[in-house]
Amino acid sequence: MRGVIMYAPGDVRVEERERPGIVEPTDAVIRVAAACVCGSDLWPYRGLQPVDGPSPMGHEYVGVVEEIGPEVRNIKVGDFVVGSFLASDNTCEICQAGYQTHCINRQPGAATGAQSEYARIPLADGTLVATGTQPTPEQIPSLLAASDVLGTGWFAAVAAEAGPGKTVAVVGDGAVGLLGILAASRLGAERIIAMSRHADRQALATKFGATDIVEERGAEGVAKIKELTNGLGAHSVIEAVGTQESMMQAIHATRPGGHVGFVGVSHGVSLDGAKLFFSGVHLHGGPAPVRRFLPELIELIMNGEINPGEVFDLTLPLEQAAEAYRAMDERRAIKVLLTP
Amino acid sequence: MRGVIMYAPGDVRVEERERPGIVEPTDAVIRVAAACVCGSDLWPYRGLQPVDGPSPMGHEYVGVVEEIGPEVRNIKVGDFVVGSFLASDNTCEICQAGYQTHCINRQPGAATGAQSEYARIPLADGTLVATGTQPTPEQIPSLLAASDVLGTGWFAAVAAEAGPGKTVAVVGDGAVGLLGILAASRLGAERIIAMSRHADRQALATKFGATDIVEERGAEGVAKIKELTNGLGAHSVIEAVGTQESMMQAIHATRPGGHVGFVGVSHGVSLDGAKLFFSGVHLHGGPAPVRRFLPELIELIMNGEINPGEVFDLTLPLEQAAEAYRAMDERRAIKVLLTP
């Protein structure tokens, strides 16, 4: 089968690889219907995170179950399924509390790489959710979004306690930030302020439910949020970048007693304890337990109530994965869908 | 009148000072019935925080209203009242959300110092809560505890989401930590693990509701908490110290998805963003909005349901304030009550 391998920063190749099979009795093997490039794939691509030798890439996927291990009960061959970037048993105490990304038995969701024709998914019963009926081609990008960026944006909005009567500010206009806007809107937020300086992303932000756009960043961005909120700051702030500047922008844009949901993977961030103490905000985030939200998100997508697949503004065949990485790295695309 | 002044680290004196009067129409002047030395007073006393010239000390107080400004409506002369360390209007949007320590009009709760015979309390209507009837002498220490250490421990327990079915760990065995235990117990926590290596504090912890004692600290303390919680960590952790070690101990002792309530005033703390991200905990804390809890706490005390005044293990006349500071600094006393 064909699959994507990253050899070094900037060096992504599509190669012939061995088709994965069942290893553990709880595994499933899926034929990937669509995969994509994640913002987090850009960290090693840009050399900001080490590449440990040639690495199979991709952790967002939807597809059709080809094969199941003898202990798999909930998933059948032929099911169209959505998974996420970490495999979980969905039965341990941590999973049951809704934190499947911290499952006591967690492992990579697609260790063999999802940017490929086939992928082996461990703990299939706990990890995969079947769509019930087969999706239309139009629904596939949205289901793919659910497997990471939508689930992550949704978690961020929930962690930030977005809801009726709340003003929500969103730091970061990548796919996760944009889908955080969609989530906040669905959760009933009264006002949603997108922080973005790119016209195409602003347009999508507005389509997803943003009521205001702030182009300023850092201290100026914070001042603008305060100006829009009677000097108090937003009730809820979604942080979807992961840098020192974006974290501090998020914390300072939040009113005392408000909530920051941070899902940008932290890179080089250091929080001053005293500043955090005197800010009075709630802070919650981390790797999003996408699995918690999948059943609800799949239902919303299959019913046509949300269309998160709009974040994919470029679709390429798997063979052109290198161009997909380049397009995202150069910000020519918000998010690239790959079709095997 | 007589009042406490800190001149420099280790240099605390009781001096003749001018009796405060009404300055703003929203002020009240109280005759202090009891005051005390706070753990946070020890930071400048120990030279770990600068002393800006001679400073009137004390921000925990109960007393009888002597005089009110012309705009004070809710508090009458003769009322026995409890206040806290920050004055708040209790009407702004932040106060109404329960974050009176971040009131848009906040100011020091007793700028003239509460370790004295009289104190001027700004924003009296928003800051002071009357006990209704006059308390008995036995109730006064408990009401005094409500004005800071109980209110702070209570906030920490609420921030850590202590409640039925939860295992709560408490880092710090000072008055705030001990009263965090009492709060967690009243909030219905199933199991409360006190982290303490002092027999007298362990005894009080147990009296307040601790079910387990852990003497280990740092990584060993965390390992012990994990051992007591099936390897998962506590659901809720109260941090009541404010150092780097105690914060990391609290975060690492919390299970993913659990809650850390941190109320120890942060000194030199720096949190690694990636560690916090991957911990998956909720973090909330800061200067406790004691005012939010005062009506409920006063009722519990006046009804004899709780006796937080037991944290005072030494009572001295105001004139011996210097000895009070020494006793706390040398950990000969958990908390010292001063009677003017």
C-alpha cells in the first residue's frame, strides 16, 4: 500500500509500505477513506520538534473496517468509522469520566500512520465510532474533521465553558480555532470574537458563528477584547495555538472567574505562577478527548446540522502529500484533505 | 489607639497610632474584637517580599461597627461584622459572578491595618457581613477564621470541586490547608488525604475530616497519593502553600480531568506549559473571594455546625504581636489570635 513517511524536517515522501494487519485481538484494520495533515504535523515538519528517524504520518482518519481482531465486539467489517489520534479502551475510570486521551491503556490512534491506504487501529471497540449508515461523499470531510480538529475545537469550547449569555474569544484562526467558533456557536454563546488577520479565515469564522473580528494580537489584542467587554474581558477564551504569546493573550483576555480552554499543543510555554494566581481565571485543556464527543458530533454531521468539513480548502490525492504539507506550512491552505 | 507596624523583616512593633475615621461616605469604622497573623504576613516578615517602609499590618478581622459613612445602608452601628482582606462593592458584574476579590472597585479590606484597636473598612455595604445576633466569646475565633483562612480553604475546596464520591488531597498543613479539609468534608468528599508531617497538625486534620495522612512530599508524596487512588491520582487537590514544589506536587497528584484549587500565594512559581497541557487537569485559584462564602460560613458558625476557630492554637494580647509573628515564623503555632 502507499503511505506517507516523514524523513526529516521538510522531507515528506509517499512510499510503498507493508499493509498493516491485525496484531492484537482488539485491533481493527480500516481502509482509509480520507486523511489529512494536522497543524501538529507542522511542528516536526518545521524542525521545531525532533523527527525520530523515518516516521509514518497521520492521525486523523475516517474509513471502512476491513478486518477485526477476535475480541472486537462493537465494530463490524464494512462499518464506516471515525476514530481519533489516541486509542482508548473507553471503559477505564478515566475514560468514563470523559478523558479518553488519558486512558490508562492509551496508545497512538493509528500507529501505522493514517496518511496511507490502510491503518491499524488499536482498541477498536473503545476508539472507533461507526456512523450507522454510509456517509455521502459530501459528509466525509466533516466526519474527518470530527476525528481531530472539530473534536479538539469542541473540547476547547467546553473547557472554556462557552454557553448561553457568554462572550467567547478565540485565539488562533487555524482549523481548530475556527471549529472552536462553530462549537461555541452550537453551545449557545451570545457573542464570539474571532482573533484573525486573514480575510479567508475571517470569512469562515463569520460563517461558523463569529460575531466580531479582532485583528490585533498580544497586548493590543487583549486591549481590544477588553474594549468589547466593558473592560472586563471575555467569559470564555479558546486558545488554539500553543505559543507563549497566544497563551498569555488568552489568559489576559479572560475576565477574573472566566475560563480558558487551551488546546494548542504547548511549545516552549512557561506560565508565571503569580500572574496566573492574580488573574483568577480557570485553566483547562490538553490533548482533547475527542472520543467523548464523537457520537454527538457524528450525529450532528449525519443530520446535516453542522458542516465542519468546510475547513478543508484544499483536497489532494495521497500521492501529493508533500505538496499538502507545503501548502499548510506556507499558510496557502487552512487544512488539506488527502484521498488515498 | 494601638496598632501593629512592620518596619522591616523580623521587625514588628505595636505603636500608638491615630484612630481611623470615616474618609469616604461608603466607609465604616469598626472596633476590632479579634485579629490575627496571616501566613501571607510571614512572606515580608521573612524578607521574601519587600517591606515598603513602615506598614500597618493585618487584614483579617471581626468587630463591632462604631461609625458609618452617610452612604452606608446595610450595616448599622453596633452590628457585629466579619469582613475580608479585600473590600468589594459586591454589585459589579465580577462580584455578582462570585469573584469579589477581583471587584472592579476593589481596594485593601483594612488599609489602616486590622492588627489594631480600630480599623477603617472601605465599601462597607459590599465588604462587611453582620452576624445578626452578637456572637458568644467562643464563636469569635471561628468568625475571625471565616474572614480569611476558612474562606480561603473553602474557596480552594470549591475550586478543586471537592464533593460526594471524590478523593481530595490537601497540600499544605497551615491554617488554610487544614480548613480546606474541613470545607472538603462539609462539601461531602468521600476521602480526604492530608499531606502533613507534624503530629499536632495531623491531629487537627483528622478532627476536621481527613481520612488519610501522607507524610511524604514532592515526588514521593505524589507516588503515595497515586498508591492510594489505584494509580490514578486524586479527583481534587487543594494547594495551600504557593511554592514551586507544592504546585507541582498538587498538579502531579491530580488525575487527568481532575481539579486543582490553588490558594497559596504564588512565590517564584513557574509552570511548564507542556507539563500542564499533558496533565489534563483543571487549574483554578487565586486570591479567594471570601465574601462569596461569608453569609453561609457565618450561618454554619453561629449555628454551631463548624468550629474553624480551632486553628488558633495561641491567643495573645495585641501588645505581644511581635511574639505572635515569631511563634508563627518558627512554626510553634499554627495561627495566632490577637485580642486588642
